[in-house]
Amino acid sequence: MGAKRTPATAAADRAGIDFRLHSYDATGDGSGSSYGEDAARALGVGSDRVFKTLVAEVDGRLTVGVVPVAGGLDLKALAAAAGGKRAIMARVPDAERATGYVVGGISPLGQRKRLRTVVDSSAAGHDTVFVSAGRRGLQMELSPADLVRTAEATSAPIAAP
């Protein structure tokens, strides 16, 4: 895999799951929209199939929410799904340090520190979904079931419109 090997692809390889990598020119800085929406446009897929990885704090504990780029993260729903009471978005340096990835390239797979992860239940409505493969400009396409299993995640309705 060479230059496309990342901790996320290594985690997928170790798990023995099927996935496809998709590269695109990630020249944008994500301002004005989101890295995920840029990826959906560049890859020509619906923004309901491209999922972004967001890091929040639930009762002070870093927790990952994986939601479609077409919407946002419902922090109350994430807190409830993670068994907590209150959630706020994590500070960028904290998210980058814990995951080992930079914003715009945070993957739900292969993170430096295993964080509790919740994947939005809408993922199950697709044969495959796209998530960051660990760097800007590289997306991983895989089945929702493999995503949930490999990330050791739970699934719940955590997306906000």
C-alpha cells in the first residue's frame, strides 16, 4: 500500500475486513464547508454516505461520534448513547493528541488511544460508507458492519440535521 498506509488502513488489514481506498485532491482547507463535504464532492458520492469522525467529551471522557457529513452531531444523543449526561465538542489539540490524526483526517479506525465510539445508525442503511482513512485526501469505503466491528463501536441515532 506504500504511501497510502496509515494506522487506519493497518487496523483494517489486521481486522481482515474488505475495504477500498479512494484518493482525491484535498487542496481545500475545509473552510466554508467541511472536509467531509469536500470529499463527497470530489468522489462523486452522496453526503449521506460519507461519514465524519468528531471527537467530543462526554462527562469529561473523550468519545467519538461518526455521523454523515450532510449534518452534524447531536451532542445530547451522543451523551445518552455513551451512557453519560453531558457532551461538548473536544478541543482540537485534545482530539488530535488522542487520535494521532489531524483534523480533516481523523479516522474512526487505528486511533492512537482507543476511544469509546458511536456510529450513527443511518450507516446501516447503506451497503458501504466512506470514512477518513487517516489523512486528508484519502477515504476508506467499507461496510457499516465492518466499521462498527473494527472500531469496536456501538450504533445509535446521533446525527443532527
